[in-house]
Amino acid sequence: MAFCHRLFLIGLDKYGKGDWRSISRNVVVTRTPTQVASHAQKYYLRQQSMKKERKRSSIHDITTAVDTKMVPPQNSLQNQGAYQNFNFPM
């Protein structure tokens, strides 16, 4: 599904909001115009709700490469499964 969403974003960029038939025929060929319109409706609702509060992630959170933010790598000790010493008495 993520692949279809990325194609949807490409089609949205190329044909604009509302031209679901062109997006369906030329970019996301595995979906009907009605399915593309439904996906767009959910996508735009999700974009609006994300501005209000952060919810769990969804397929509709995927954006184009221009909109992505760099995430710093996690501490290498966490990735290696090392234990933290909290100095709790045993």
C-alpha cells in the first residue's frame, strides 16, 4: 500500500488536487478514480488532524522527499542491547 501512496503523491504533484481520473489512469493504474478520491479524502483529513495533535503513524503520513525531516541516529549502545546502570539497590 505504501507504494500506491507514493504513486498517489506523484500523481497529486503532477495533476493537482481533484483530478482523480488522471491520477488513476496515468499514475496509480491499479486503482479506480473513486478509490483515488477516497484515498485523497483520508489523506487530507489526516494532514489536518496532524496539525492539531500527533497521533500514531499511518500510511497517510508519508510525504514527498522534500517534506521529510532528518532524524538523528540513536545512541549506538541502545542499538547493541547494552544495559543502563540506574544504581538501584539489589
